[in-house]
Amino acid sequence: MNRSFVEIADEALTLPQSEQLKLARTLLEKAEASGDVGAEAAWEQEIERRIQKIDAGLAKGRPFADVLRDIDQRLGR
């Protein structure tokens, strides 16, 4: 029987935070391993550009919880 995304996500959210982070890392690494090679270089450039903007005082960070809340609002959740 195939479990739905919601079932799997709900189960994952019951894990201790350290296990959730391990799961997230595993999923991201798997996605990156099968991804576009050129995308990696592009992301490295984008990360460097963003760091430079922050260091120059041209950008500021936001708490991750705020970002997630805004995304949920836009998606109507």
C-alpha cells in the first residue's frame, strides 16, 4: 500500500528534531545527486552574491518561521 505525502510528513514531524534534520538532509542530498551539474555552480554564485549583499548592508535576514508563515499564507494554508 502506498502512503500519501501527508501521512509520511505527519510521521516525520513526530520524529525528534535531530532526526527530522537528518531526514531533510538525506532528501536534499539525494535530490542534489540527481540534479543538474550546472545548477550547483549557479547556486554557489548566487550564495556568494547574497553573502556579499548582506555583508555590504544591502540585505537583511528574516526569521525562518516568518518566511514559512508567509509561504503558508500565500498557499492558503
